[in-house]
Amino acid sequence: MVLHKNIRLEFDKERYDKYGRLLAYVYLEDGTFVNAELVKQGYARAMSIKPNTKCAGLFKQLQEEAKRENKGLWKN
């Protein structure tokens, strides 16, 4: 198991949603983009709500690849 001591949060247009939840893109010390990796592996669905759409295209692309490769949620 790999333990990371530091993460970096990157924000889009808004820091919180209407329910008060923190909205952030998460990066590990080694540069891994956690949000993208979860979608890529099929463990998360792509969802973007305006005005926070900076990574919408990337997430959509990764989700389509995960579907084609039958990963995670998309496993047959």
C-alpha cells in the first residue's frame, strides 16, 4: 500500500456546491490526478455542473474509455 502524506487541491470556479460540500480536483505527491483516475478505472461517473466544467471533457473521455474496456461500474 502506498501512503501519501501530501495532496494538492485545485479548485474550479466555485469552491463549494449548494449543499456546502467542498469541490476540488485532488492530486497526489507523484502527480496522480485522483478524480481522473477514479473515472478512468470505472470507479466514478463523469459529472460536471456549470460553472465548474474545467475538466468535463477529460472526464467524459475517460468514462467512455472505461465503458469500452468494461472497467469498474461498466463491467459486464
